[in-house]
Amino acid sequence: MAVETKTTCPYCGTGCGVIARREGDGQVSVKGDPDHPANFGRLCSKGSALGETIDLEGRLLHPEIGGRQASWEEALDLVAERFGAAVAEHGPDAVAFYVSGQCLTEDYYVANKLMKGFIGSANIDTNSRLCMSSSVAGHRRAFGSDTVPGTYEDLELADLVVLTGSNLAWCHPVLYQRLAAAKAARPDMKVVVIDPRRTMTCEIADLHLPIRADGDVALFMGLLAHLARSPALDRAYIAAHTRGFHAALAEAEALDDATLQALTGLTPAEIETFFRLFAGTTKVVTCYSQGVNQSTSGTDKVNAILNCHLATGRIGRPGMGPFSLTGQPNAMGGREVGGLANMLAAHMVLEDPEHRGRVRRFWKAPVIADRPGLKAVDLFRAAADGRIKALWIMATNPVVSLPEADLVRAALSTCPFVVVSDMSGTTDTAREADVLLPSLGWGEKDGTVTNSERRISRQRAFLTAPGEARADWWQMAEVARRLGHGAAFAYQGPSEIFAEHAALSAFENDGSRDFDIGAFADMSNEAYEELPSFLWPRPANRQGKERFFADGRFYHGDGKARFVAVSAQPAERRTADFPLTLNTGRIRDQWHTMTRTGKSARLSAHIAEPFCEIHPRDAAALGIEDAQLVTVTSPLGRVILRALVTVRQAEGALFAPMHWNDAYAAKARIGALIPGLTDPHSGQPATKNVAARAAPFAAAAYGFAVLAQKPGDLDCAYWALGKAEAGWRLEFALEEAPANWADWCRAAFGLDPSLEPIGYLDATGGDVRLAFFAGERLVAAVYLARGPVAVARGFALAQLGQSHGDLKARLGVIAGRPDAGRVDAGAIVCSCFSVGINQITAAIRQGAQSVEAIGACLNAGTNCGSCRAEIKGILHACHAAAAE
């Protein structure tokens, strides 16, 4: 009998509601929850494919010590012993936790309580440091608290939405679809996109500002000066509810036009158009994300934006306000429990002795951390130089995701004791652990998450825990018990932790703190099970707020907001040796380091390998051709990527995604190129402005293979592996071609030595095509060339699941393309329905002249809608070609 469970998506900070349906045979399917206020039933391609990512391949199912299976008792005893000994010998700051926005709030709460209140150190930081800590710092400077003022509804109510440093279409696709729908319903709504790249989000933009890397502070300083000369300035609001306006304005007015243009890279007309649009539109929402935060000036960027909203009083009212879009599903929940090294639980301030005393009394803790701990980059540097003696990493993969990634790997090998709690035992980080602890994954975990609009939702378990996997909070509580703190960590389940978290938020809180969910302090387990999503605050004895700050009441001691005087500094990092600016980020169908999304053939079909965007003129100057392999080098390291030559990229700049790692590619960990430069206020690393150079990679042979079985270790200069429906897809390249390709294939791919391929060799052109069959089953098809391989990849992949009993079928595999009359789908555009570019262009030729018409014909773009911008681009390209 099928059972449906309402839960929450584990990917981006949108926090979409999901209905998971488990059939009697164990099969799982997912759909969007039409009743959830974040998505109203919509899901993106990643969320739609969640059911394809919950198998046990690569799962860590038992504790391990030094690579051998161990019992929980032995593993936890060892963790407690080593952490306890390090604290006893070297003090509490000799140990550290590095946690994750993948943790549920209950996990986060227990980790924070154990480290700050019972071990006595603030050395607990989170990978959320990498995505939103500059927003936290900016909020606290301006508002006196880490408060997000608005809600998602404001994006739909606004007359102008400014998206800066946010590729909303790919990184928050459901919010993008909500915005696109609102704009379609109200065509007078305007959208401005501020981004160095012309991303897919620009498809709905009325104005795209291709800003120079780190030019945001200057742009919003210029805007503040413009607003001060316009009727938009709200002098009454400024006088009644803020401080510091004149100092901030003086800095802004000192920025002359020539410097503004030089720092932003924008034309006077582009700047003037934006300034007039912002000043002349009352209902403005400014959304910002990693492109703002991930910078050495990230906090100043945030405050430059907040200054403009405070100056106009456009904050906290429907359709108005600044809006920080978090990257991870529970980055906000981590902020609420003090998951960052410089925060306390319940939005209290670590530096404030009154707050420290309050939290200590509530926890009945023996100690309380009295100074900020090490932030992410410095934490791993401390592990490398010996200051950290024991490190516990939970639900994250810093060997891939952090800057100075090679130093992080070296730090883990140097640190005397490393514990990794994860659902996967095969990540780059897990390979460096002394102790591996098997954690629950999505579908098995039970707890809460908070999305970007402060909405707390339940993640509910609908799968049985595999093997000996256990909740992260349970693991920490067991270690706390072994350290002598059992009474404070005697939780029987996540509902008790949530209730304690709620009680702390209300403890001695008379409205002076923004975060208050005291209404749930006495929640029963039954009520927790049924908990609907809700926006905080939810105090016990008074009305909560939908939005903050419309009343002009802020959380500084005097109740007033602060303008922050910022200055615009040049951020040129390029040199003669490294003349390009490397920008990094996410793609539509992958998540973080691919631990989950890499399992889905559907998600791997859209973009199957690591790539580097480069402008055509830069490519021509460097001798780089489209689809050729290139090396991208920074002062720290070198990676090999596929060239994507495109005018979407600005001249002088490169873009590369951050997802690929050593499990899916030969040399594509982008973090290995990124120096550990951080914002001085937030400690957030700068990953959008890296000095680099690019050059063609000298490959003697390029290859593409479809394989029935996953290959083992690959001895190739370049390779990128992806899941396929009935096997695996592999792109690869060699610096030297072997004497015998058949022998090489058998050895490289672990094929039966007795298998003889059919195929051909073009000695003149260098093309080689080989197919290996076991009976009627295709085991491997390999396509080789001296340059990028031209083959119908979708067709070749489909052959893995078919029978090849006759010679004609086998020769079709060798040809690498369908017979005449059959359409090759081409590169996948719509992941939800596996619709390729050739199918879309064929539909256009047959009369489909709009995105909607293509959707009606092929279903493309009718589910999550993430591909609609690409479909629109294909339509434009076809129309332009027809007009030539």
C-alpha cells in the first residue's frame, strides 16, 4: 500500500514543500506540495529527481575506524576519548566542529550547545560561512540583528525586482518561476539583473547590468548619492528611525562619476537608467545572493544595498525591501541556533556578557565560550598548523567546497584526529577521516529547516534508516554523554530538541530579540509530527510579524537602524601572469559536490562534465576552440575543463562550476584554484574574483564512452564520469595515444579480456570506434578522435539498455547516430522530460513559435520551468538564423 509523506526539499534555501510517495514495493516518487507556501506545488529539476537519488550506492552503513568496520560503542568511545584528551591537554580551543547547512536545526542546536556550552569553545563553524555570512554581518551592522525583513510574496508584489549577484533561474528556480509568473501577469513589472555574466535569469530582465567583479559597492554608493538628490529620499523615516545617514552619504557623494564607471565597468547610460528606475519606483525588492556575499567586500556590499532601502524607507512593507537569498536548505536554521563561530544561539550575541550569561543559565552549562571561534578558512589553517588537535566534520565536503582545497586536504592528513559524519563514505573528505560515522540522509532524517523567508518547515522521515546510520544529533548527544554531560543531552527524539530550542528563543525575551518561537516551547511529540510550516517569529503571548521594520523599530539598543559608511575600493586581482578573472558558481541540475545529484542520470544529462565559459574574443586570442579541453590555472593550482565559448561571458573573464570533484572528474576541484581571501567583517571567502589564466590542453586523443559498468580508477589525463539510465557516460582525453586501442579499452574499463570489439579505425583522420558486446548486450562503446568527439551522445547512451542481436543494430552503435528518419534528441535542455535541442528545433521548424507552444508539443518547460529561458534562447537563435 502506498504512503504519502509531506516533507521539505533538501537543496537550496527556497525550502520547497515535497510530497514523497512510497509504494508497497519500496519505490519512491516525489511531487511538489501544492499547499506549501514556498512553492505551491512547483519543484525544480533537482527536486523533481529526488526519488532517483536515494539508493544505497556509496552509502556509509557502519561506523569505521581507520578503514575497518567498528561498532557504534567503539567508535563513539574513541571520539569522546580523543576530544576529551585534546581539551584536557591543550584547552577547549584545540578542538573544533565544522558543520553544514545540510544539518537539520535540531542537529545544529545540539552541536552548538555541546561545543559552546559544554566544551567551552566557539570553534564551531559551518559551510554556510561560504554562502551567507556576509549577509549576517551586514544585517547585524544595520539592524542590530540578523533579520530578513520580507517574504517571498514581496517578489510578486513589487513593481521593480533587482537581482544582484543571483542567477535566480538556476540557483533558486522555483522563486524564479514565481517571479516570471508575476511579471507575465503584470507586464509593467520591471526586473533588473546585475551580474558579470548574461545568465539565464537575464531572459526576464528589462535591464542587464554586466558589472565588473566586485563593483557592487560602488554601484549602490552611486545609487545612494542619486537617491539623496531625488524625491525618493524619505527624510522623515531617516530622522525618526535611523542613525549615520550623513556619514554614509558623504562617502557616497565623494565617489565621482568617472570612478563609478571605472569600478563598475558600466556605461553612463546603464548607470543612469538603473538609478532612475530605482528612484522612480516605490515598491522595490532587491534580492542578493552569492555574487554579493562571496567577496572580500561582501559585508560592505550588503550594507550598501541596505543603505538605499533605509534611505527610501522601502523596507518591511509589502513589495519592498532587501532580501538575502540563502544557498542551502537550512542556512537560516543554523543562524537561528548560533551555528557560526561568532554567534550565540537564538540570535544572541557572543560578545555580549549578558547574552552569554543568559544562554549559560538556560543550558545549565558548566562553561560558555566567551570569544568568537575560528571561521571556516582559518579553522582549516589551524588544523594544518597543529593548533586543532581533533576535528569533527558533519554533512559537508570541504576538500572540494572550501578555498585552498588542497591545503584543506593536507590539513586533514596533518590533524591528529579527524571524524567525519556523513551519509557517503566515498567523498573526498571522507577519505581523509580517522573515524567515519554513518549519518541519515534525506528521507530518513526527522527535524526542521528554515528557508530564506524565515519559514520553518518539517523534514519528515519516510524511509527506514539503512544499516547502522543514525541521526547527527544522536551521535553528538552520545559523545556528550561520554564526556560527562549526559543529563543535558538526554534527548529521546528531535521534538524535545526543537521544544528546547523554542524555549531558549523565548527565555528572558520581552521582544528585545527578533527570533522568538516560544509558542512551541511546550510542544508535544504528537504536535511536532503534525507541525505545519510557519514564519517566525511566533512568540507565546503576542502576535508575530509577517514582516519586520515597517514600524521603524530595529534591534540596536536605541531601536534605530544604522547606515553604514562604506567605501568603494578597486578589486583588481589580475596580473600579467594571470590576466583573467575567474568567477565560480552553480549550475541548474547539480548540487554542491554531487553526493546526491550525481546519482541521477536525468540530472547528469543536461551538463555532463566540468566546463569553463570564455568569451569568443578571449578564446580566439588564446587559441581555444569550442568544446576543446583547456587548463585553467591560478597561483594555487590547475584544473582541466571543457571550453564553452559564449558571448554570455564577459571579455577578460571565465566562469567555472564548483560541483565536480575527484569522484566524478580527473582534475576539476575549483576550490583548489581559489585563495583563502576573506571579508574582514564576515570571514566569508571570495570565490567570484580569482586571478587566472587559460590555455588549450594538448590532448593526443579525445574520447567518449558509454559503459554498462562503472569503471575503476582511470589512467587518463582528463576524464569526467556521469550516470546514465542503464550505465555510465565518460568523457576522457589522453596525452598519448596507445598502440592498440582495443587492449587499452579492455584494461581501462575493466572489460573481460576475451571480448573482441567490432568497429573501425580511420588512420588518416584519427577516428576510432569500438563496441564490445557480451551476447546481445552492449558492454562498452568507445568513440575516439583527435579533437572533440562528434557523436550523438543521447543515442549512444540509449544503446546500453537495448538488445543488439543482429549486425545492423551493432553497426548502428558504431555509427553513433540514429538511422535516417529517426530524430537524435541532441543535448538535453529539459531534464524533467529528457527533451533535447534537436527536438526543440524540429518543433520550431514545424511551427511552434513560443515557449508555450513548444511545451504543448514536447512537454519541455512545463514541469519545473527551469529550462524555459534556454528554450526561449533557442527560439531566438532559430529566428535569427532564419532571418539571415
